[in-house]
Amino acid sequence: MKYFIGYDLGSSSIKAALLDSATGKPVASSQSPVVEMKIHAPKAGFAEQDPENWWNELILATQKLHHQCAFKKGEIAAIGISYQMHGLVCINHQMESLRPAIIWCDSRAVDIGSKAFDQLGHNYCLEHFLNSPGNFTASKLKWVKDHEPRIYCKIFRVLLPGDYLAMKMTGEAVTTSSGLSEGIFWDYQENGIAQTLLDFYEIDNAILAPVVPVFGEQGKLQKAAAEMLSIAEGTPVCYRAGDQPNNAFSLQVLDPGEIAATAGTSGVVYGVSGKKEFDTLSRVNSFLHVSDTPENPRLGVLMCLNGTGAFNSWLRREFFNQTTYESINAGAEKITAGSDGIFCYPFGNGSERILGNLNPGACIRGVDFNRHGKYHIARAAQEGIVFSLIYGTEIMQEMGLPISRVRAGFANMFLSNVFSQTFANLIGCPVELYDTDGSIGAARGAGHGVGYYKHIRECYTGMKIVQNISPDKAAATKIRDCYQKWKEGLSDILHNR
């Protein structure tokens, strides 16, 4: 018996999955901690986590797998890692973290990235990096250089969160080209390190980690880590990717026209392009996808909505006294499409990139005290979140990104019939829902990286569709009219902010 282990490092927990290599089906899964990991905010706009806590929780998640399935140390054939994107971990020569990790939702480097965007030139940045330097990892590193020079001078390597976990396993501080691209360390014109940006930031490229393939041996489990994980020493780490590229990989989204969608705390629509494309206003972001090769370039184009599940969670807490989401979804389904004229704008969780980094705040419009109840607002909230995701998707389509198939995990807001059907009606193609997650995807990636699955499409052995939602043509006409009215309202909100 041979298994693959996949780990998914989020900002709230580490998830782990054990995949049977023969059947392609998960046989155990775990999460640690049960409650969310802490995010420290020493100042407004800061968000940090201790990388050592990630490693400790990974050990605990692995122990839970051992309790669920009595696998032997030598039965693990390979390890894969998925991780929260855009974070910064600084390590010294002893492979120790020099400071807390600056994670994805930290906004301290916004002004640094904006200055680089203006002074290097918008056209130059977009043509070479496909993005504004923005608040990404390179800009966060510049912040450390400017504000913490004593720490900066001790840096041996800068790593992304997944690189750090792999280093704890293998003792090797390496990264991937996909990882460098998400940090805006990659120049697409030069097909290599973004030296111009590093020079502008006065950062020595020697502190960037060496590059290893996304799929393939990235190091072997060293003795100390093997003992902590009860996995055989020498087990290879064979896959690594950021959470959104990995989510797309988990859903078999590999080629142009294929789209991955998620609707957790934040909402993401992630499409694949075969061309080096960018949004001229940098409202969506392009990175190297996991399936990118020199022969077949593949970029992932990502739009993110901050206030997705966060809005739904707020409604549940403030309007529904923490009743179950199933109950809320059932009540929302009884309300007709369009929510009887209520429109929700779920922009209450920070600046929204799809709005040009504006933060207009959340808004609920059209409430009539004589006609509307809480389930009208529940439906309007779900429709408003879908409208916002479609708004971002239209930016991607303006770039020339094709959409022929949408896949999502059967989880979070896609458990709601209202949400899923509204999304299918507006996107205009079937939405396929699968029972998978990032840790299972990372395990499949490890199987391909170690060579068990010879072709990348073979990774999906054992993965089955849970639900296929086709657009309802009659309902689509009405909801498109509602969406146009929603967009008019959004224009008014942004104009008068």
C-alpha cells in the first residue's frame, strides 16, 4: 500500500489529507488547530503569524492522520504542500525565522508598492511583472529593509509560507518559479528574476531562494522531521504551490477556458490563460500557473473579493442569532430571484482590488420595512456576492480570458442552491462541484511530482463530481436584469464616496 500526503497551510489552520495512490481517493483528513490560529496585528493594517506555529500545527495534523489510518512510515511515497500566498518569511543561516511572517492580508507595504508602480512606470510593471508591485511579497521585503535594517542584514533567504514548511521537512531553503511570480519577483519578459524591481528596492537577489520545479523532487525528509511526523526519513517532497493555483489544480483547472471558483471567507475566480495577459488597471492579478511549461505557457489570472463568506458570517451572527447556514440557505431559497428589489454590496472587509483598491464599505439598498424580512436580506446578500464575483470575472473576460467550464469545491457558499444557481445563470456555463480541497489537491500533486501519475491528468483518478449545475435560461434573463441594476448602484456608490 502506498499513500501520498498533502498539506494545506491557511491563515486559520493546517489541513492534511492522506490519499490512496491506487484508488485516488482520500482515506483520512485532519485539521489543526480546531479553533483558528491567531493573527497578530501589532499596528493597524499589520497581520503576522509565527511560522514555527505552522510547523507545530502540521505535526499535530499529521498525528491525527496516524490515528485515523494506521499507515506505516514507509508507506508514504511523497509529500505535497499548498500554502497561503504572498507571505514573507525571513530566515538566517541557521534556518531560523528572524521575525514573525508578514502574511497575505497585511497592508503595510501598499504605499511602497504604489511608489514603485509610479516610478518604474505602469506600462513597464504591467508588461514585465503583469501586476503592480502592490502589497505583494517583494514590497513587504522592502518594508523590512527600510524599517527593520538590523533584521534585514541577517537575512540568508526570504521564503514564502510553503517554502518554510518544506524547509522544516527537508532542511533546504528553496522556492518555485510560480512562488516567485506571486511575490512579484518574476519578470515575464526576461523569463527570470525581476531584477529591475529588486534594484529599485535595493535588494540583493542573493537572498532569493534557489528555484526547484513545482512538480518533482524538492528535497527529502530529514531525520529530525521524519521522527516528528512518524514518516520515513528520505521521503521526498514533490509538489508545492500557493493556495489559489493549488485550488485550481485540485479541481483539474489546467488549460485556457477552465475556471476555478471558491467562496470561503474571501471569494476567488481563477482562470487559466495561454498568453501573458494583464489588466491595464491591475484590478486582477496574473501569476505563473502550476501547469506552466516553456512549451505550453500557462498563467493563472486571479480576481479576489474580500467580503464573501465574511459577509455571510456577519449576517448569520447579527441577523440570525447563529442559526445554521443550512437553515439560512433554505429560507433564502423561498425568496424569489432578485430579492424583491434589495441589493447588497459586500465591500466591508477592506480595500477591494477589483474596485481599484477602493474601500466603499458594505451597503444594503432598497429595504422596505413593510415588505421585507431577514430572508430577503439573506438572499440579497448571496446574490450580491455573486454579482461582485461576476463583476470581477468580466474584467478577466475583457483581457481575453475564455470561460467554457467552471469548477468549484462542494463547500462553503457553494453549498447554497441560491448561490450556486445564481452563479451558473450569470457565468453562462455549467458549474461542476467536487468533493475536494487544497490538501487533497496537494496530495495529488505529490503523486505527479514523484512520477506515480505519469501525466498530469492522471492525478484525478478517483475524483468524482458531486453536482452539476446548468444555467436556467428563464431565470438567467431576470437575474441578468438585476445584475445590471446592481452595477448601476455600484457606479453610484463609487461616484459619491
